[in-house]
Amino acid sequence: MSTAPLKYRRILLKLSGEALMGNVDYGIDPVVISDLAAEIVAVQRAGAEVGLVIGGGNIFRGAGLAAAGMDRVTGDHMGMLATVINALAMADALEKQGGFARVMSAIKINEVCEDYIRRRAIRHMEKGRIALFAAGTGNPFFTTDSAAALRASEIGADLLLKATKVDGIYDADPKKNPGAKKFDRLSYDEVIARNLQVMDTAAFALCRDNQVPLRIYDMMQPGALMRILRGEDLGTLVCA
Ligand code: UDP
């Protein structure tokens, strides 16, 4: 493997809740979370300052609960609490891999984790602790994609990474269209003009307005995170 110096100093990695499910139907697959944690600790040890946002879709999503008849805001509160559960699990997995982690929540739950305070988050990362930003933005009607774009902008991340199950952005669904074309690089405006569903619009607008470059990559490819940080062009880069 390449030992090139890291191209990015500070990153924000967004994992969906479903990323933690692996082969289980609900909740967290212990093997998958442990493998993901090992990759994250490796890049931190290589010198990256790492912030993490994890979704909650493996447990609850407010929109799904609302469709089943629940009040939407209550559903979103449950979704945000689900992200705290995932962040606690990931912090544990990171520490099992020898890393140091701090969970910071956008909703006050002081007995289980710290409050999100931007300067403290940056200090954690500078000291080699992986900062897990839990409870999304703390507000209903948002997603953890928006939380990732928000935190990446706040902490001055050099790169926002969105780990997905496909290896980048295509002009059509590659699972349904074998001829779908993958983009190596797109501008923010191209993503909007082509209506490519990279992230939700609020998230994407934040990245564009704050000039946070975004890379979409395949999290199932072992070592991909480290390769990207060393400068390889895996997945699709969205930038100005
Ligand atoms: N959520 C919210 N505000 C936020 C972030 C998340 O209300 O700022 C809720 C929302 O209900 C969402 C759920 O938390 O559906 C889980 O987050 P998300 O759907 O983004 O998780 P992912 O799809 O990434 O697993």
C-alpha cells in the first residue's frame, strides 16, 4: 500500500446508519462496525484529524415513523436519538481498535456523552481523538447528511466523505442500468443541474456555499478511506 503523505489534514466522514447493519436486518452488525472502526483508526494514526457523523436509519427515521402515523417531530426526535445509539456503538468500536473517541451530541444528554461545542470538538481532533457528532443537527426536518455538511463547514474540514454502497456518482442507477456512466469529478452546479441525488438539497447547498469538497466512495472496498486520504481518486469528487 502507498505510504504517500496525507493529502487531507482534517476530514469529516459520513456513514449512514444502514452502513452499520451489514448482514443483519436491524441494528448493528458487530463485525461490520469493527471493520469500519479499524479503517477509521488507521487514518487517524496516519495523521488525519477525524470527525464522524453517523445516521440512524438502521433504527428509526422520522419520515418512516410519520408515514406509519406518528407525529413527525416526535419521529425525528427518535431518529436523532437513534444516531446517538450508533455513535456510542462506534465510539466503543473505535476504542476497541485502540483509538480515542468522544461522542458529542447536538441534544443535551450529559450522562451519556458531551454536548457539541465547536471549539472543544476541534481540540479533540487536534489531540488525536475521533469526534463523533451525534443527534444530527439537533433539529427535526433535517437529515444526518445535512448534519455532516454543517459540521464539516463548522470545523473547516478539508474534505467531506460520504461512504455509500456504490463506488461514486452515476448518471443512472448502476444496479438497474449496466450502461450507467460513472463520473470521476463533478462541479456543485453540475450535480444540481443534472438533479443527481448525491445528498439532500440542504446538505448539498451547505457544501457548495462553504466550498467543502465532497467525495462519494464505496465503503465496502477495504482500504478505500486510506487510499483517498493519500490522494487516490476513488469514487466521485464534487467540488467547485
Ligand atoms: N434527524 C433529524 N434531524 C437531524 C438529523 C437526523 O431529525 O438533524 C432524524 C430524522 O428523523 C432522520 C433520522 O434522524 O431520518 C436518522 O437520520 P438519517 O435518516 O439521516 O440517517 P441515515 O439515512 O444516514 O442512516
